[in-house]
Amino acid sequence: MAPVTMVEAIREALDEEMQRDPSVVLIGEDIGVYGGAFKATEGLLAKYGWERVIDTPISETAIIGAAVGMSYQGLRPVAEMQFIDFIACCFNQMVNFVAKSHYRWGGPVPMVVRGPCGGGVHGGPFHSQNPEMWFVHTPGLKVVYPSTAYDAKGLLKSAIRDNNPVLCLEHKFLYRRVKEELPAEDYTVPIGKLAVRRPGRDLTIATYGAMTLHSLDAAEELAKEGIEAEVLDLRTLMPLDRQGIIDSVRKTNKLLVVHEDVRSGGIAGEIAATVNEQAFEDLDGPILRVTSLDTPVPFSPPLEERFLPQVADITRAARELARY
Amino acid sequence: MTLPEMKYPLSRDQLLDLYYFMKLTRELDEQLVRLFRQNKVVGGLYSSIGQEASAVGTAYTLEKRDWIAPMIRNVGGLLVKGFRPRDILMQYMARSGAPTGGKDGTSHFGDLQDRHVVSPISMLGDLIPVMTGVAMGGRYLGQKIVTMTWIGDGGTSTGAFHEGMNLAAAQHAPFVCVVENNQWAYSTPVARQVPLKNLADRARAYGIPGYVVDGNDVIAVYQATKEAVELARRGEGPVLVESKTMRMKGHAQHDPAGYVPPEMFEYWKARDPLALYEKWLTENKVWDKKAKDEIEARIERELKEDIEIAEASPLPNAEEAERGVYCEGCHTIEAHWERPIAEVQPPKASVQPVWTVPDFGALNNARGSAPAAAASAPDDGARAEAHSNSSAKSAPAGSGAPKRPARAEARPKGRR
Ligand SMILES: Cc1ncc(C[n+]2csc(CCOP(=O)(O)OP(=O)(O)O)c2C)c(N)n1
Ligand SMILES: [Mg+2]
């Protein structure tokens, strides 16, 4: 098997699920003839036809609304946001219709919303955002955010098979930068389980998405200084693998949370609160965080570089924590 | 007895059925007001008095396999679809026996499996794309269904309404949207919301037929909506039906509606849908006093029983608040296929992924004069042009079929 990129892994997941289950349909803007702005759906129209790969007008609210309606018919629609930033246009559908349907009246919504998120590609304020916490904060939704091609494929398959609405965030910086060989046979990655990317005894770095790569680079450097960091890739943000985080903190007694999302209201706060409640006695130092700035995502390269967490920010925070 | 001639005939039983549902809606409404005054209703109470013909006459055009999503003033539609007064009573009273078990109130409930009812949300407009999706899904599965929802005059100004109608039109979805123009959106009159006399004119922007109908004449409502439903079922795309009626109470119980000119209430009171229909049934000798009395006694009996059931239902246990955020195996998701699955799987499903562009879009294009015609899926060219002459038109009882654009071929290949 030749190694595949993350975006190819996503396409494989869609293709294989469509082949396996005729109730899987795709809906979004420019996903058919063009194959999607990032080519995640390339070739699928040719294979599955107009009824299953539905090009829509520029109407995010209608895309999500129609996907909900199709899921009430027992279908499993996968809706693409051309850039995840545009999900703000259908926020109401997401948080009021989709998320609350099962709780309010027992109407399950087995749909997936997926799209490219994240910065580092100079996309500017409207093509770089990380909107995960808007949805983590909305009961009823699941939110996954892979960092590898393997996970992108396995989590998307789990999302499609899940009876609940799942938001799949795909970091566009990683789309073509991570590459790996994937198993030939069908596999899934369970929603709600983190992965230990690097074991360590001195401190825990909990992170996800593109920051997993930065954190692993930082851990490599820290190891040269004799600091062994354990790197946790959260993979799912809702439901959060709280136990996995606690288990690691019990071992290392120190926690650094790293995310590309802005600082205030980011998941670091939720993780810190959880560890305080459940493992306070195990802590040997303060819970620290490395995050983006509390600003919109700026456009120009030096500005965006300042906005985003860098490897050096992570090593600096880790050294500080290691001193306790 | 000979019944009046109609384009879409109704039997005597059906005519009496319509009366039963309208009267039941009215009586249920009045019982709810009584319960509200006794503090047994939790939260606000929304009346559909004056709009019974509109909700019942539209929903009655549907078959069992069809889908609806009721808005708050469409209790009549819920009753037609098979829910009972007890369901609505317990929803308003927040009881454990309510369809949502107290998780939500009012008409916010549904039933995907048997009655094909989608629960609304409060945010106006959002049901339009959702019911478009139910229609698209049904078509994909090979079901010959029609979906229907209602929206107020006020709700037609939301972005969701526009996005949904536009997608429904672009997709030729078998969807009927009933605009209930009851003259008011809370305290704001129609003229202050929309610079249109007929809200059905909004249909022109989507290139779909728009009908105007007297919403207080249940027969007219039925005839016009039936035509719309048949059109949609034949695969000719969505239809917008404007039902002109009047909200005869305030927005909800708390609102005395002092902003409505008293003469306006007087005008519409003389056009009360129930009184009009009673008169029609009598004049056309469909019923006699005995038949009327029987229906009314039945309603009284049923309501009495349902109120007892509702009052006996306890409030929900507090722990229920913690359950049901996710489906954890409590539902089996199953699509009901009514076509061969092979049709949607390769190699049968496979197509040439190219657009045909029958009109190049210039102002004076030799290939067609309508600038609206645009790039489209294969075979999809004629559509925009064909639709450009459809516009709002009245479709009262017995009126001829509206001029229909030829559009059978106007779909991407393989879609049905
Ligand atoms: C998007 C949205 N904005 C505001 C409201 C609050 N609201 C509830 S009903 C209503 C008036 C609705 O008027 P109309 O659509 O004409 O329906 P009617 O009440 O007359 O049946 C308003 C403003 C809402 N439910 N949804
Ligand atoms: Mg109104």
C-alpha cells in the first residue's frame, strides 16, 4: 500500500462508506463536478452519481437543514462546509435543530458535518478559524479533530456510522502534509478515546490537531534536555476522554494543554477544571496552557506566526512546568 | 344527496371529517385556555383560533406516507396526522405522558416512524430546508411522498426561509410550503414586514408556482393545496400556497392584541372559518342537525376523556433531565427503500461528471433569451426559462389547473 495524505484518507473513508451503505449521501458546495475546494470528494460524483453527491447553492443553512431532513428519512448524509468558518452561517441549524433533536423529542440525527479548519496557511480571519468550542459547548453534538491520516479516516467512518450528529474538523494544514500507509481492511477509530502519541514520565502535554505535530517536535527537543513529555492526542473533543487525561496526569503529575484555538474559552479551561476536580492531589505544579492569542486570525505571515502557538512556546512552557 | 362538484372530490364522510378536525381544534384551544387560567399550562399558550380551516384543510390533502412539520398554530395538522388532544394537552402541561415527556412543550413534538411528523423548533424558517431534505430523502429512496410545512407571514422574511425555498426549487423537491398569512407577526402588520400584497409572489423569485387561497374557506384551502400536493407528487417541484386568514387572538395568552384595530377583528369575525363551514354544510345539505350533534358530542366526550388522562399524568421525574442527549442505541436508524438499491450503487450510479451549459448567459444569447437560464446538471437546461412565467395566482375551489411549466426532463440524470 502506498502512503496516503490526510485528504486522500478522508476521500477513502467517504468512498468506502458510500460503497458499504447506500444510505450515505454527500451534500455541499462544489463537491460534485469540481470534487470539493480541497478535492476531498474528487471522483465520487463520477462513481455514485447526482443523487448521492449533491451540489447545492451557497446556502449553508439549507445544506444543514436538508441534511437533517434526509437523516430523518434514515439516511446518513455527510455535509461539507467549504471552509469550516462558514459554519457560522448555519449556527442556528447546528445548535438548535441538529443538536437538540434527540433530546427534545427523540428524533435522532445521524449526520456528519465536515470541513477544513485551522491556520498556518495565511487564510486570514475567515478561512483559518477553529470553531470547535462553539459546538463542544452545545450538548447533543460530537466533535472530532484528527491529527493523522489514519485517524482522519477511522474517525470519519465512526462518525458516519454514529447515530448522532458528529462534527469532523479537518486541519487544512495537515491535509497534504501528513502521509502514512493505511490498512487495506476496513477499520474505525472510536469516538471519545485519546491516543498516547509519545509516552513520558515527567509531564503530560494534552493537545490535538495540528498542535499534535508541534507538541511532538517540542517533546523531541525536551528529551535532549532530559525532560520526558507524554504527548496525548485528544482526537475527540466531545465527548472528551477525561479518564485518559486523568490517567496520564496521575503518572506524570504535571499538565500542559496546547491548542490552536484562542485562549479564552478554549478546551484547556475545561481540561484544567476536570483535573482540578478529579486529580488535584496528583498535581505537582500548576496546569499551564499554550494557545493562540485572543484575537481574530490575522492574515500577514509575521502576524499569523505571532498568533499561532510555536514549538518554542511549548518547550518554554514545558521547561517552566518541569522545574516544579 | 348530491354533493357539490369539485375538482378534487370529497365524500360526505370526508366533509364531516374536516368539520370534526376543525371543531376539535377549536374546542381543544378553548379547553387549553381554561386550563391556562387554572395555572395548569406551563409557559405560554398559543391559539390557532381563526386559522382552523388553514391547518386542517392543508394537512387533510396528504396521505399517510406523507410528512408534515407543524408550526405552533397547526394543532389541526397534528390532529389530522393522528395525534390526539391528550398529546397536545400533556405537551402544554409539561407532563411525563407527553410525547416529549416534558423535554419540550407546545407543538414541538413529532413521530418519525408512523405518523411522519417532524418536530419544529422555535426559530422561524428552519423547517423549510429541513422538510426540503425530508422530501429529497424520500425521493432518493424511491418513495412517492410529499412533505409539507407551514410558515407565518412573519417567518417568510427569515434567511432560512429563502435558503430553503431556493434549494427546494433548485432540487425540484416534492415539497409544499403553506404561508399562513394571518396579517400579524406578533405586533407587526404584514405591510410593515413585506412590500408585497400577496406573499405568494415570493414564489416567483424561486421560479415555482404560488397560489393564493381564502384561508377561512376550508374547501378552497383543500382544493388549492390538493393541487399543489399533486403537482409536487408528480415530480414537478415545490409549490408555495398562501392562505389568507387572521389570527383572532393575541400572539399568545399574555398579549391582549391592543394594536389590532377593532374593526379588523370585526371584519374577520364575520368570516369565522367554522361558522362559514357550518353554513356551507347546511346549505349543501351535507348534514342535518343530528349529524352535527353527533360530531359535537363525540368531540366533547373525547376531550373530556383526554383532559382526564392529561391531568392524571404526573410531572416527569427530575432524573429524566439527564437522559437522552445522545442516541445510545435507543433508536435503530433504517431507511425505507422503495426502489432497487442497485440503482444508486456503481456501476449503475456512475455518471460523467460534467455540466451541460445550454445557455451561455449573455443578455441576447441566440440560444435563448432568458438570462436566468444558467449552467446546470445534465438535461437541466430548460428549467429556469420554463419557470419564468409562473407567478402568484388564485386557485380557489374548483379553479382550473394553473399553467404548468414543462419540466419533466428538467432534472439531473438518474434523479427521480
Ligand atoms: C427567527 C425567530 N425570530 C424571532 C422569533 C420570536 N417570534 C416568535 S413568533 C413571532 C412572530 C411570528 O409571526 P408569524 O411568522 O407571522 O407567525 P404567527 O405567529 O402569526 O402565526 C416571533 C417574532 C422566532 N420564533 N424566531
Ligand atoms: Mg402571522
